Amino acid sequence: MVNMAVKIGSLTLQNPIMPGSGCCSDEIDRVYDVTQLGAFVPKSIEIVPREGNPVPRVAETPQGLLNSIGLPTYGLPYFLQHQLPVYLRFGIPIVVSVSAGTAEEFASICRQVSLPGVAGIEINISCPNKEEGGRAFAMGADSTLRVVKAIREATSKPIWAKLTPNTGDIAEVAVAAEAGGADALVVANTFLGMAIDTETFRPKLGNITGGLSGPAIKPIVVRMVYQCAQAVRIPIIASGGIMNAADVVEYMAAGASAAQVGTANFLDPAVMPKILSDLRKFCQDRGFGNVTELIGRTLRLEPATTLVA
């Protein structure tokens, strides 16, 4: 039997497969036994309710999906009273995803979700930063360091910093997140994109631009995981275009310790148990006794180098 357990900082997950934030609701347990997963990451929440972006919010693209959901949320009190108890009944590690517009708001919401039963906190620092003209915190090393440090001072829970790919040097931002006290990195959020209806000449999204996910972005995010794995010592959770077990193997070879599955869930709600089963079979067929033997295999083939365009 293959040992599928992985360590993400102080957390030990029974396997490396989990959903990306916002890609599964608590109703997914009606589709399959959720206890099969390594962890569960609910949709990002904010302190106060918000409606999200105008419709339409989703547009298909070749090999991808544009979304401009806008982080709609009922707010923190509703989440704590009504949603979190449902997730905690899953019986697997629950990593609460949070979003905020300032470092102070991030610290406040992280302090309030640091409750018994919450395994960790994913900080969505890819969201607009009110303190710096709407730029995402994770677009710059300085703002990343500042917000992660504020959060680290507010909670003793494990912190997973979700980075944006829309930055000039993601490895530099990764180093800043580690320096600020992050226990792991999620690499990466969606790419900023746009689509136009050629019949009406109007943008296909109500918010004009949105985040591109799906298979089209995977080669770019594999490169980003590879770069970040060379730059930091903390674990990396890969996120970007994972559709099958082979994609997970590729990310782990590049240096990831775990994987978040996103867009694939909308094509097949039962995809994650299939990915897990196929990943286990891959390890068995290749003679790996532990799935962790996949982590960083490409990095170890030759001296690590910094990639340049």
C-alpha cells in the first residue's frame, strides 16, 4: 500500500488532494464521501456581507474558464454560526479561506476564525488592497510581508498564503510571505483576463475582466511552483488547471507537496476521488511507497537554476 500522507507545516493530511476555495460547497458530501479528501477549503469569506460582481459572472474560453464572481459572502458572523459547523462535521482538516481589503481587517478576521476545529487559515492575499490603490497584496513583496506579519501576530493557526500569478516576480513574493510567517504557499490564484462577444462587442463578463483558470494556465503555474520551490523552505500547494492525476504528479515533481483542484469540479463534481485513486495507482505502478517521494523530483535532477524568459 502507498502511504498517501503529506505534511503541510504542522498539519498532516491523509493525502494531498483538496478543493480550491470556492469550487465546492458543503453539499459536495451528497456526491461522494468527503472524508476521502486530504483537506477542505471553503469559499473565501469576509467580515461583512457583500453581493459580489454584476452578472454575467462566468465565460468559457478555449481550455479555460473566466470568472468574475467577486467573493460574494454572507459575512463572518453567518459563516461562524451556520456554515463552519457543517464543514467541521466533515471530519477532515478544514482550512478556512479569508479575504480582506486591509492588513488590519485581515488580522481581525483571522483572529476571529482561530477556533477549535479549524485546522488552518488560507489568506487570499490576491484580493484588492484598499491601502494601495486596489493592487493585490501579493503583487508586491513589501505589501505581502506587511500583511502576512500582521496576520501572524493575530493567530497561532497555520497560515497558507494564496499568491497571485499577476506579479512580476512570484518567487520574490513567496520569500516575503515566508519571511512574514506563512506556514505554506498556495501557488497560484487565477490570471487576469478578458473575453469579448464578437456579435455585440461587449465584454462577456459583467465586471469586464475576470480570473482565468483551467488547463490553459497549468504550464505557467508549473513554472511558478518550480521557481517558488527553489526560493522557499515552506511547503507549496499547487493550484492551476489540475484535471487529472498526471497534473498532480507534474506539480509535485516541480516542488509542490499538495494540490488544490478547481475548474475540474465544475466539469465533474466527483473528480477529486478519481484523481486521488489514480494518483495512488501511479505511485503503486512506479514502486513509490510514499506519495512524498514525488515532491521535487525534477528539482533534484540537476542543480536548481533560476528561470529567465
